[in-house]
Amino acid sequence: MADTVPPDDDRRAGKQRGHTSGTVADPRYARSFQPDERTERPTQGRAASRRTRSDRQNGTQDRNAAPSPARPDANAGGSGARSQGLAHDGKGRADGGPGRGAAFRGEAYAALDLGTNNCRLLIARPSGRDFTVIDAFSRVVKLGDGLATSGRLSDAAMDRAVSALSICADKLRRRNVRLARSVATEACRRAENGAEFIERVRRETGIALDIISAEEEARLAVLGCHILLEAGEGPAMIFDIGGGSTELVLLEPGDAEGRHVPRILDWQSVPWGVVSLTDTVGHDDGRECAAGRASRIDRYARMRELVRESFADFAARIGDAPHTCDIRLLGTSGTVTTLASIHLDLPHYDRKAVDGLIVSSDDMRAISTRLSAMSPAQRCALPCIGSDRADLVVAGCAILETILDLWPAARLGVADRGIREGILRSMMAADRQGERALRKLRGGRSGE
């Protein structure tokens, strides 16, 4: 796929939210990936996923650290229109004029993803057909806290998000960022005051958030992580468990080498993420007694039933696909990376150990069941969970187990990458295509 299409235009908030499902008949997925736009698989990808468990337990890395080793930025501290990377035209290009060959001049690209629970920023420079991360930021902002019951973003939640976005804006100014795209997802799609919040962010931070549809969210997640799909000829599914929604994407069979972006056959977005599902069913009361344990078991069952009902239409549409041979499954979310960390008994989160890991689905189910029966205090004491995830991880487990019911793959691939990486690859591919078109135009003129 030559991903050069501008960002999603359906950016309306509140009741005018984007579509939630549908079979994709999209020319963006009908084209084969062009040679210059193929993405080399990183060393921590599929090959690394076959390393032994003991190999993955060495070393630690903070969850908020840059996903790849940062290089000293000679342009740090730069200022001016081209380095701000803030207000842009909604098509991924910061103010500063059309294509100036960023992919070939070492200028940076930035991708910002404001979700229902987290605010994440990735800044990178092109490196061959891949990219090198030079800065990253992640903070739990709980933007969707209480949204499921009130229908609005609370003042406290918006304040937390604006505070985090102000840090992102400062990073964009200090780095030599010319091309940037900032997106907001389910919380802003759903909230009655989503558009007002977007305007406040633009006014106070200079960041122009693009409220993308669920379909665009799914597309970017696939673009960002598909390379970690386990090798095979059978159909594949990629899922993204977010804070306010979960996206399921059915991909065409084939491409065992993973060199091309697979074509999307069908997709579904449901309004259940770790925050929205927790708020709807209710929070754990924290009791350690037998009654508390029974209450947690019942709560978990209700979560799974709600998610199962929301998947029903998609399950009917995909028919017998889950029962064919060699089906593959890849998840990108804090839920799957957290469970993978527990599976590896990591003392601290280590992205290099988790990203690209392939885990038995039975093992992931066993961990999910164990966590669902624990009290918040017990979960909080586990490495790689902590207080921020202690309650929300149970909803993630319920969603994951329901996905495994729907798509019973024997193994589950784990990806610590997704929308931000998809945005970066999309912008870089567009810039490369623009450079080729410009060279062709100049060549034609010189021959006149």
C-alpha cells in the first residue's frame, strides 16, 4: 500500500461521530506496496519474536521511554515556523509551506495520539525505509474519565490533557519538526463538548488535533504494526484495545513475508475500551473477602458479555474465517503489552522484550483470569501494572478474552506500536512520493 492519502476528513465531534464498522472497499488498500515504500522489518520484529523466554528477560526499559535509542539532536533548541510543528493544515503538514524534501534533509516528523486514557508523542527522522526515534512522550491523562456516564469531557480531564499537550508542544518547538500530525480518537468523537475541547487545545497549545473516525484509527493501527504479524498464509486479525473503544481489523490471507501492508477486508469498532467498560460496569470495591472475590468474578462476566454482544455483527460478517487453517492474531494495546510483561515475569517494563513477542493464547487467558480475580491492591503490587492500570487492566482482559473467543488463534502476537507509527509511515511515504513526482516534473522540464 502506498499510504499517501490525506487524513480522514470526518472530524466531527459528539453525536456526529464517524462510522463504527463496515467492509472496506478502499483504493488505498487495492494497490500493492511500491518498492520505495516497503518497510524493512526491524530487528526486534518477527525474527526476534522467536527468541527464548530467557533471552527476553535481560535489561529494563521504562514504558514512557523512546521506543528506540535516541540520538543526540543537533537541531534541538531550534525555533521558527518550520520547527514548531504545531498548527497545521489538517493534512499532516506543519505551517511552513509545501514539500521541501524533509525525507532527504534529515528534518523530523512527529505523530501525536490523544486517546481516551493516554497522550503519546513520537518524533522521528527517516532512516532508509524506516525511521529513527529521536524523542518520545507518554502520559496517562484519563481524558475519558466519567465520559461513559456523563457524555462530556470533565474539566479536570481536559486540564490534565492540556497539561500533557503543552509538554508535547514544547518538544515540537525544540525539535526540528516540520511535518506533524496530531489526532484525537474515541473520547473526542463521543463527547458532546469534544469540538470545544479541540478549540481550547489549539488556542492554548497551538496543536491542531484532528478527530479521526474509527475507520481511520483502525487503518493507522494496521499501518503501524502489521509488520509484526506472525508469518503464515492464513487470514489475520489485528486488534487495538484503547481507552474508549476497541478496533478489530480482518486482513486478507497471504503475504507470509510481511513485506506489504495487507488489504483490509472488514473492520469493526465497538465503544468498549478499558476506561469506558470500567466506568459502565463499575469499579472494583476493593474488598479482599470471599464476597469481594465473588463480586469480581460477576463483574468480569458482565464485562465479557457486553463486549461479546458488541462483537456479534462483526462475528456474523466474517463467517467461517476464524475456523480456517493458520489464522493469525496481533494485538496492539497497553493490555497486551502488560500481560506479555507478566508472562515474561519482567521486574520492569521492557519494550525490547515485549514488542514482537508471540505468546500462547492459553497463557494469555490464564493471566487474564488470574488478574480478574485479584483485588486492586493485589494487582497494583504486580510489576508492570502499578496504580494507573490496576483497575483498568481487568476490562482489557475481558476484551482480550472475548476477542480470543471470536478469533481462536493458538498464538497471539504482541505489538508495542500502532497509531503513531502508522502516522509517521504515512507522512514519510507521502513525502517520498512527492519528491519522486517533483524530480519527474523537473526532469520533464529539462528535456523540453
